[in-house]
Amino acid sequence: MYDQLSLICGRANPELGQQVADYLGIQLAEVSVSDFPDGELCIKLEENIRGRDVFIFQPTSPPVNDNLMELLILIDACKRASAERITCVIPYFGYARQDRKDSGRVPITSKLVANLITEAGADRVLTVDLHAAQIQGFFDVPVDHLYAGPAIDEYFRELDIPRENLVVMSPDEGSIKRALKHVRKLGGSLVIIDKRRASAMETLQANLIGGPIEGKTVLIFDDMIATAGSICGAVRTAKEHGAGEVYVAATHGVLCGPATRLLAEAPVKEIVVTNSINLKPEQKPPQLKIISIAPLLGEAIRRIHRNESISDLFG
């Protein structure tokens, strides 16, 4: 089935890359990645990929610039080695938050990164839960956009939380559609945090729209947790309004800056993230639960290789 498929893994998340290879029942392609003394990357493919369907597995997670550059060089190496098709598997797409000009004299970095990946030689991109869905349109090659929501919903479904005691909380107005999808799958009611951004590092949770939530189990969903300021503010708001147990879930656990400390101190039952980003032990708060998206990525790669539908994965 996979005679013409090669899976190449960079250094950003080798554990998840190996899990995807195990799902597919194949070996990762041999590649040497090292650093010159001045910090430049030295990359060499150690096996023939001429005429093969190549998937390069490399999230652009922190350190973002290093991992992005490694991805670009891997693409170039595969292109010059005469790969038939190059698909970039980017579980976490960095530089996604600047997707528009929201003030004067600022860049649109997600478009810039999309251009870099395309110009380097990528024929296709596979990613998970982009910060903004419109980023797909920044690429001039096909983009397959996967959703980790069903895997996260399945985890919470197994907790057997009674629907009448369940509240799904959207941490801001921009996450309402995501929260509604979870309500349809898990049941319960929807409440919304009225969030105001004070600065790049600080947000204010002004009001709670909907309710009541007193004594209820609250699930807070977001696409990513970076510094955790917004999500911890939402947790505080839920508790101030009398919530019982509070769970937090996100696809991407970036957990940078004060995030680990804030989450460890927050009154949260569990923090559920996927393994789209490889976290160091010191980044993991005690309430953290990590679920794997390797089956999702592996099945998507299998379907792309066999020219089958990706949308059927989500009904």
C-alpha cells in the first residue's frame, strides 16, 4: 500500500512523528539533521526518494524560527532529490496570529510564511486547527485542515458528565463557533466570556453572557494555550460565578512565558491538550492531560497518499 510513500520527520516533534509512522506501519525515512558551529543547519537525506510521495513532518512550534527554517530546508532537499510530491505535515502552524492588518504598518506574517513554504517547493499542506481558518487561502497549494475537536470530545464523553450538569464556555466571542460544535457533540448549554484585550500579554474578562453556571461542570475550549492569561481569566470568571469543576481543553499547548505557573495555580480539574507540540517536562503543569492526534494525522496521510476524501473523517 505504501511502496511509494516516504515520511520524513524533522526535530520539532519526533515522538509524534514516530507515532504517525507506527500508525501507518512504515519506517521513518533516514535523514541527518545537525547544526554547523555558527548555527546554520546541515541536512542530508540518507535514502533515495526519487519519484516518491514524500510527507515532511515538522510543526513550526517554539523555537518557531529554527523549526520553520528546518522545514524549508527539508522541502528544498526533497525537491532537489526529485520527490514526485511534497506534502508538509504541520500539526501546529506558527505565525498564525497575525493573519490581517489590524493596525497600520504591521505585517501579515501568516501569509509570508505560507509564501515561504510554497516557494520552497511544497505541493500540499496538512495542518491541524489553524488559529484562523482563512489562513488556508494564503497558500497557493491545496491545504487539508484537520480538526482535533472530535478526539477531545471523545475524551470528555468518556468522563460521563451528565448533560444537564454540563456547560461549555467560550473564552471569547471569536471562539463561539468552536464552542457550539462541542455543545452539539457533548450536550449542555453555552456561555460566552466577554473578553477585552488590554495588551499583547494581558486580557480582561469583563462579563459572562448566558448562564447560570452555579454548581455546573464547565468545559472551556480554545484552539491554543500560549501564555495562559486568557484561559486562566476565563477559569476565574467561571469560579466567580459559582462553577463547580472546571476543565480546560485546547488543541495546541504552546505553554510559553508564565503559562505553566499560571495553570498550576489555577483552580482547574484538568488541562487537556493534544501532542501537536512536544512539551518539555518543566512545561507541564500537574493537571495536564495529553491526548495523541497520531491516528488522525496518520489516517489523513493514508487518504492523501491514496487520493481519498479527507472530509469524510469528520462526517
